[in-house]
Amino acid sequence: MWGNALLLALREIRRNVMRSALTILGIVIGVAAVIVMVTVGEGATLQVTRQIASLGSNLLMVVPGQRMGMGQRSTAPAFRLADAEAIARQVNAIAAVAPSASQSTTAVFGNTNWSTKVTGTTNDFLTAGNWSLRLGRPFSAAELRAGKAVCIIGETVRKELFGEQQDPLGQKIRLEKLSCQVIGLLASKGQSTMGSDQDDFVVIPLRTFHRRIAGDRDVRLIQVSVRDGASTEETLESIKRLLRERRHIGANEDDDFSAMDMKEIARTLSGTTRVLTLLLGAVAAVSLLVGGIGIMNIMLVSVTERTREIGIRLAIGALEREVLMQFLVEAVMLSSLGGMIGIALAIGASLALSSLMQFPFVLNGGIVVVAFLFSAAVGVLFGYFPARKAARLDPIDALRHE
């Protein structure tokens, strides 16, 4: 019985190929849209997680002032080098503390110049920020202590100033009035989560920055790397207590600095992208329902066209359940075929989008199975009413139908 129903369904689909193709178009689009949205969304989530991890292992960031929204901060005194040194001495479970200050500048080499950012810091910046050197060496203790004119450059600065061929090590570049020797090249990290170029900067010793670039002793950022296995939350609270004490903040007064745990930021961003992925997937799933309505309409037309055939089958002894099964199987085959085509299109589109947007390709097998089963369920749901109508036809009225 099942085999006969399948053969009849295939015969009807082949008989009206164009109509069948248009009927399943909504299912194809719905299945493909759901899978593409979820796949790209999960790729974006993984990309965010990787990029946050690339900023540093167990990284805490402390900056002066409180966030006011839209990228603005309240006015507050800058940190001093002594604040970072106090954190390194007095807070447990610290792997590295990197005080830093940055400023926009123009880097010049020969006849080439490039607008970039110069950051004054210490060697702990490499540890805290999870940076590795592709070429050269870090600053020596003597260079840091004396504020020597040496620098480490990012990959983007190397490309813009030296091109692809020339070795930057040992060359001298000018940062406004400061002429410094390149002693190292950082390994590339690419774009950040927000789309900024992480490789577009020059690193110099903090004392050099204060004396030759900024003309002050301000520290605008303290990066703290917490040892593996230690609690970043407890370390963050210890840092807050120490800085409140050093900055003479009263018990009832708000902090005049902000302290951020990058793990928490990563969890928040990942959670946000997952919610957006589910929302987009749910919106895309609506097209599956629209496709199901299209199947129901076409099946109703098919019942009308084949009324005499149904009457003959009922007159020669076919049972209602056999007629019901015939049309129900046809509806399920149409929706399942649409689901399979949609899955194939979705995988191709997801690969193309992941490559175009430079996201990792993460195909969720679960969502593929769910989308296919949902498309088959749509066939059952929207094919049942036309199938029941066909099965309940009166044989005499059906045979009289023109």
C-alpha cells in the first residue's frame, strides 16, 4: 500500500513538474533561510569568541572615568605608573600588569608616511594582550628604564612603510619629532570584533612616550592578565579596592574609573549574537509556513482536477484511508523534496557568505535535521485537509464531476 502511494505521488509530481517546482519554492526558501541564518550566526558567535580571546588570556582592563554611553566617559584623573606597580605588588594571582597610554601620530620612513597610533607601554603589554613577536625582540630593561628611542611595529605599519620586501628590523622611522629604531615586528591579529585594525600601531617604551610624545606622566589604560586557574572576578574586586584606596574615594562615592573583565564581555557578546541568530532563524521559519499554505492550495486544486479519478477509485473499492494516504504522501514528498533542495542551497550559500564575511563556517547538524523534519511536518499539516477532502468525496458525485 505504501509503495503504491509513493509511485502514484511520484507520477503526479512528474506529470506537473513546473507546478510542483513552484509549489515547493516556499519550502526551499524557508529551509535555506533558516539554515543560512543559523549557520552564519553561529560563525559570527565563534568569531567574536576567538577575537575576544585574542585580546589576552584572562584579561582585565582598567581605565579612568566612568562610561557615559555612546563611547563617552566622565572626566577623571589619569592613572600613574605607581598605580600599576601597586597592582603588580599587592594583588595576588597576577601574571602581568601593563600600563599604557596612546596617541594618534604619523609614522614616516623615507618618502612614505602613514597615519597610525603610538602606544607607550612595557613588555608586559605583550603578555597581557596575547601578542607574539614575528621578528626581533622585546624591549630590554635598560631601554625601558632609560626611555630609549626604540619601537616595535604592527603588521599594517610594516606593510604601509616598508612594503612586502624590505626587512624593517634595524630601520629608523619617525613618529612626529621622535626618531626611533625598529627592534621588533608583532604577529598579525587582523580586525577586531568592532572592525578596527588591531595591527595598525607602534609600541614604544612608556618613559619614551611620556618624555618625547605626550609630555606628561599619564597612564590611560592598565591591562592586567590573571594567572590560569585564578578567579578573574575576585582579582577584579581586589583591583577596585586598591584603586579606590589610592585615589582616595570615600565609602559612599562612586568609582572614578572603570574595570572590565573581558571574559564577561565575551559572554555578553556571544549571548547577544546567539539571541539575534535565534530571532533571525524564527523570522526565516515564517516562510516555511507560507510555503505550507502554497502546498495546501495546490493540493486543493489537484483534488478538484482529479475528482473523477478519486470517484473511480472509491467506486471500485478503494478505502477512504487509501485515498487519504495517496494525497498525504504526495504533499509530504513535495515538502520533503523542497527541504532537501533547501538544505543543498543553504550549505552552498553559507559557505559563500562565510568566505565573503570572513567568518568560520560552522554547520549545525541539528538545525539541518530540524529544518528538514519541519519541512516534512509542514507537508503533513497542510496536506491533511486536501487529503481528507479527497477521501470524503461521495463516489457518485465524484463520477458526475466534469
